Amino acid sequence: GKHVSIQGLENLCSGAAEISGADIMNRCVIGPKVSIGKGTLVNTAALVHHEAQIGEFCEIAPRAVLLGKVSLGNQVMVGANATILPGIKVGDGAVIGAGAVVT
């Protein structure tokens, strides 16, 4: 089920996504089988592709892209315009700089 604290405008959010207590801002795309933990912010125009797992209290900055099967721990910060390539696992507390490409 979905329990979204803030739901922005013009989002595309899969019915097969599990979102619990996250804030999803404007123009985001949340793919199927995505899991987003409580207290997480998915900021404007971020793309979270299929089967991504995002922990609790993360921040996904504007226009960040998380490709398929990406896994983020808790309290991870993903900078604006960063791209995380498919299947990458990011540990708790990591900070990914703006514009980074994580391989």
C-alpha cells in the first residue's frame, strides 16, 4: 500500500510500489516493485526505476536517477542529477555528490 505524506503533482507512481510515509514531490516517476522507507524525500523530477529499494530517512535530490534494482541503506543522500546504475548497493549514511555517476 501507499502512505505518502506529501504527494506532488504530475507524478507517475506504479500501483506495485510500496511507499510508507515518504514525501514524493512534483514530476517524479516511481516504478513497479519499488520500496521507499518512512521519512524519505524523493525530490522534484527524480526517477526511481523498477525494483529499487530505498531505506528510511533518505533524501533523493531533484532529477536524480536510480536505475533498476538499486538498493539504498538508511539516511543516504543522493545529490541532484546523480545517476546510480542498475544493481548498485549503497550503504547506510552514504552521500552521493551532485552529478555523480555511481557504477
